[in-house]
Amino acid sequence: MKSQASVLVRRIAIFGLALAVVGGTALGYVRIVIGGETLYWNSNTIGWQLSTPGWDDLSEDGSHRAAVRHGLESWENVYGSNLNFRFDGETSSTNFSSHSSHLVVADENNSTGFFPSGTGMVAVTPISYRLSDGRILDADIILNARDWVFSTDLSQGTFDIQDIVTHEAGHLIGLDHSPSLSSSMWPYVSASQWLHRSLSADDKAGAVALKPYGGDSRLNGRVLSPQGGGLSSAVIGIVNVHDGRQMTTVLSEPNGNWTVRGLEAGDYWVYVTPLEGGMGESNLTGDNPVDTNFSADFYGGYQSPYLFALAEGEIYSCGDWILPADSPLQDYLGASKQVHAGSDSTFTLSGSGFSPGGLQIRSKSPYITITKVGGGSSWRRVCATVSSGAPVGQYDLFFVHSTGFLDIAPGAIEVVEEAPSIQSLSHSVVSIQGGEKIQIHGNGFQEGCWVVIGGKEAVQSTWIDSQTLEVIVPGHDGGEVNVMLQNPDAQSCILRNALTYVAVPIFTELWPVAGQSNGGTKVLVHGEDFSSGIQVLLNGRQASTTWISSRLIEVLTPFGTPGGADFIFRNPSAADVVVEDAFLFVSSQDPQISDFTPSTGNGSGGALVKLFGRNLENPARVLFGVDSSTGLGGVEGEALHANAPNEIQVRSPHYRAGSWGVKLELANGQGVMAPGTFFFQPAPVVGGCAGVVGRPGAFQGWGELPSFLVLFLGAWILRRKKGVLVE
Amino acid sequence: MATLSASSVAEGSNLADLVSDADWIAEVETINKRFELSDDGSIQTVFTFSAITPMKGSVASIDEVRIPGGVAAGRGLHIPGMPRIEVGDHHILFLSKESVVQRWRLPVRLSAGAFRVRQARPGAGRTVVRALADQQEPEIQDYQAFRTQVLHEIASQRSR
């Protein structure tokens, strides 16, 4: 039996004594009401920013980003609701007082002031609103990262970031706590709990109430006390007649009126129960009165409740219902019990007024059977057997006393899908670049599930079936990473160290593209992510390779038969990258350049340069201005002519000043870099406010200086020789 | 496993934890409250408490305590889970340390740290009502018994 003191205080509440903290709702689902004003957002879309400081200790791999985003976005895409969140990027600001942005903050040093030592608070959502009409001006979610440990992988003793953010996001949008045990807005949370990640029907109804898009089906009515007055903040529960699921709960307005929005067409029962027990008036932060001076009942009574058939888009009035007198029955359920369809679960229910023998605990679902295992005046141990085929959702428990009194625990049982599990991946190694499509194999994958790989959400997930999911892996630094999968019902699983990111080389180009079949051609290969331990094979033969950088390697070709050859690039632990017919082995010997002269020319071009060497027949082009270390770039010289098999000549092109490489390409793709560099002298400055001012055409530039010097020196030497001879 | 209130996600636990975490415990009557708009735009309520029984920490006979939230300049700052304290109320309060910059104290575990003392009816004994419905705790307790428990717990923790 309930203690006399407890009963007394409930009776005190009946007579309307002021309460310290009371709450209620206007049109349902426990919206925050302060001073008679219901808090609301002016816009359907709420922008938010992730405050970047403070998260590094919470999720080293950056997985908090996906967790926070999914926590907020869980309130979107609710049938009947227009509510949306818009991610406005990351910010270094932690200033929650600024109305210009709505932040999600990890406060690791109490910079916000909300977490002085000893508060015991895990997170807070301060809401700034306009007094005149309740319009929300700003709201920010602040996690107490100084005193608590958070995670995204349900590590023991840590608070789940997504779970916490989902709940706090409910406050942010203007919702108060919910009396439904399985609701994300249920006022209690434990470490490692994930239940709040996904919205219950109750929460979804709240999203509809906040931002309805109209056209939804509705039930409404009015609940009255035994004395005939309107009951304020009574819990109204809507039950699906056919499967017994609780569709949602709402609280009545101060005058007893209630409305449930966002219902689908169907047949429903309606019950009414006081807001007390595990979730009581003090868990609400608004200031509507809470009446508890009545006993629970169904519209039409528990045994034969009225059936309300609701058509699509219909607004149906259930009328008035007078509730029975208060009873000593009260349950103190603190959390819903999760059970899989086709299984059973034994658990203990606590409360008061459970006089032995006089109490039966029942479900109205044809899928759920409750059997008593044991009990006393303040507890019952029961076994809930859930048959296979039971729809996923929340189910109420009904405490039926032999005296006729009824107590209801809304959402006491939650039937959940099979928990997902990952067995294997199609790939064990992927490129650090990401973008590869891999398959995840396991069980219990639900449509709409999402995957986080190494802390980053997979770019794209394609649900194949309950055992197969295809995802595009995100880019990541090298190393082993975890793969986490979360179903829409918030159940998740992790396969640790499941995937290794390695640098898979990316081929861009090589030069020259052809070489002598007896090997020994020096080939410059360009690309990305070449490992210092990279191996290169041509047509399966190992090639001597010099690693220059992650973007350039130098390969000395092995022997090859004339014809096309495949290049294979092999980074340690990474999959081979094959480039088919990337190189051509030819029977002719590679060209060689032993020297060229002059090695200096005017930047404006025109210098006649002779190149000496071997196998210089059939030159296709000579490039000047080549990056001598990479072989890239350059401009083709002009007037190329083969003077002999060992000599060609070409005029230098116009090019910017500096020392640059020179390379020769033959018509068949063979080529060679010339030794040394060609120096392009700066072009003469003509006009301007500084420097040398010359007469156009009178001076061909400093590029001709060596010629002058040679002539001068030649004449001087000749004169000296002559002189000696004369002397 | 600890059960936590997720409003602003404050832990709702037993008296020993409350006493341990609180920096300031007192039985007080609220004799005044005013709202202040801080330079950073946040709103705080400055409560003036008349200490009936200082229990732990530095409690002045007339003590001013700043708690975030309130109304000022045409707007309000609402902290979900914060207990409502009105002038004339009689409480046993468990408050945290003071924030260094803002000088805020918060009720330990928000509503779990505020026990309101009530006179049930003329001639009847007084009770304390904690503004938190935790199934592990009775909603209502006898005032004298609770007060004795608090003092005993404080003394017990001091002696350790």
C-alpha cells in the first residue's frame, strides 16, 4: 500500500497547492510552457553549428560529428512534421549566449559556467526565448566534457553522444520530458545507454505538434475529474487496436482538452492515466498544473474500451471522459524493457498498492503474454513473452486490481528488431583516398542503417538485404579502423580493427612511354601515394625502382619483348594497381645525349642549340624549360633538324629565366633527358621607370653576351699570339 | 548503474552523493530574487537566501547566490530541469561550487538538489518534497527526519 504521507501529498495536489516545479502541454507531447506561453521556433528549419573545441578527448577518430548530426537529424523526416535541421558548419566559438548561431558544444573546462564542480550534470540546453510570445531566440546544446566521459561506441561507463544529443535536441526544439518510458524525452539516462538515439512514436508526435504540415489525422477529446472539472496534464495514450502498440502519449491542457496529431488512419483505443510514478510533475519544466487526483481508465473502460476508427486526414472527437476516483495503485517504472519478437524476458516492476493476489499485470497486445513469477505489495516479477511477428514498437502494461482500480505504465515494453551484427567485410584493405565500394556482411541490417568507418560516416550506403550492405568508404589516414553500423532503431554494432587503410598508389603518367626491349630505360612515373617501399613490375618482371617522393618514382625497365607492357604498382599491404599497355618495348635502342651547346640562351628564344649523342634518328621534338627533377613541363623547341645520327639541332623557344632541363622525344615514344640544364637569361627590359633602358632592336639581349665574349676573347688571343710572333 | 536525469542530464542519486558533491548546503528561506543580464548576454537570477540552518560550506546568514536562468530585457533564459524557487519558499538546498567567471552555483543534479519544505496542513507535521520523481526515492519525506539525515550524513563525511 502506498504510504499515508504519499497519498496525503497527492491529495494536497488535488486542492491546488502551489508546486515547485510543474508542467504541462498545450496541444500535446509535453511542449515547454512558461508563463502561459508555449515555446516555439519561428522557422521550420533550425540551423546549427558544431563548436570544434573540446571534442578531441571525446572521440579521437572524429566520429562525434556523425553522432551529433544524427542526434539532431533524428527529429527530421517525421511523418506530419516540417521540422528540419540545417548544418551551418563548424566554428571555434563556444559562446552559447550569441543568438546568431545555435551551437553544440563540448565544454571541457567549464567555459560556459554551467558545470562548476559538483553539479552532476551531463549536458544542458539553455533556451533563450521572447517573453511576449514564447518565440525561441536561441538554444544551444552543451555537453559536460569536463566531468563525464562520452563516446560513440557505447564503451562501458561512457555516455553515448548521439543518445544525449538526441534528447537535448528535443529540448532545443521546445519539448519537455515525456511520460513514455521508451521516449527519447524520458527524463533519465544511464551511461552506455543508446535508447534515446531513435525517436519513439511519442517523440515523433512532438515533432508533428511543433511543426505540423497539416492534413494529418487527429483525435481529440476532454478528460474530466470525478468531480467534473477539466484534468490538467493527464497522460492520454493512444493504442492500436489490432496489435496493441502504443502509438503516442500526450498531456491534456489545463482545461482537460487534448489533441493527438500526426496519426495514421486506423482503429484506436484511448486511455488516460495520471502523470506520476517514474515520470512525475517535477520532471516537467513548464508551469501548467498537473492533476493526479484520479485513477487510470480507458475511454469506455478497461474491459471494453471504445474503438475509434480514424480515417486518413480525419479529425475525430472522442468526447468527454470522466475518470474514476484516485487509487492507491502506482508503478515506479524507470525504463522500458526491450524484448525481441519471438523471445521472452523476465523483469521486476516496482510500485505501491500491489496487494498480494489482488493485482494482475496485463498487456492488451495479442502478441504479448504476461505471466507472474513472484511478487509482494510493492513489486511484481513477471515474464513477458513476445510472439514472433510482433510489430516493433512500444507496448503498455496495465496493472489491474481486483478492486477495479487500474494503473498504466505507458511504453513499458519495447519490442525491438534483431540487433545488428557485422561478420565480415568484402575488403580488408582499402586506399587512404577512399571512394572504394565495399560490402559489409552480417545480420539484422535494417533499411536506412548508416555506417561510420574510422570515425567518418560512409559517403553512401546501399542496403542490399538484412545481411548485406554496400558502402563507399570515406578517405582516412593509414592504419586499422573500426566499422560501426547503426540501424534506424538505434541498435548498433562495431567490428573493431576491421579495415586497414593503406596508401594505394595512384598512377597519373609516365615518361618516356617507350624504351628499348633489352631494358635499362629510365622511366619517370608520376602519381600519388607512392610508398617508399613500392615495387614496380613490367609485364610481371621486377623493375629497379627509386622512390623520389610520394608523387614520383624512377623506374629502370627490365628486359621485355617488343610490344605493349603492363605496369604494376605495388605498395606494401595494398592491392596492386595495374596500368595496362602503359609502356611500349621497342627493338631500337634508346637515344642518348652526351652534351649540348650552347647551354645558355636568351629568354626570348631563338638560340641555335646542338645536341650530341647516339640514336638520335627520327627526333619528334626537343623540349626546353623542363623541370629537371620531375621531367614535367617544358616548351617545344623550333626548327628541329637531325644533322646526323649523333647530332641534332633546334632553336630554343621563348621561356622564363632560369636553369631548366632539356629532353628529347623520338617519334616512337622513346626519349631521354639531356644531362645538365639550359639557362634562359632574363629577357631585356624595354622601357619602365627603372633598370636599363635600351633602344629596341639595337641589342638582342644578354643572351648574346657569351657570343660577344667569345669573339672578344678570340680576337684578344689571336692578337697576343700575333704579338708574340711579332715580338 | 547510475540513473541520470537527462533534462539537463543531471544524476538523480542518493543523499550521500548529494552531500558529497555539494559545496554549499543550507536550509534557507528565499527572501528576494532579482534578474541580471550579464555582459555576455546570458541571464542569471540572484537569490537572496536567509539561512535558517547553514549545514555545509560557507553559508552567510544572508547569502546571495547566482543561478543561471531568469527573465530580463524582454526575454527569458530557460534551463530545462532547473527547480523553480520563489520568494517565500523554504528549501533545503544542495548547491555546487561557484563558477569562476560567471559566479554561478547550480543545484546539485538540478531538481534533485532542491528539497522544498512544506506545511502539509495546519497542525500537521512538515514534509520535504524533492522536485524530482525518482523511483528509488520517496517523493515525500518527514521534514525533521530528513533534516537529521542530512546533518548526520554531513557529519559522517566530515569524520572520514
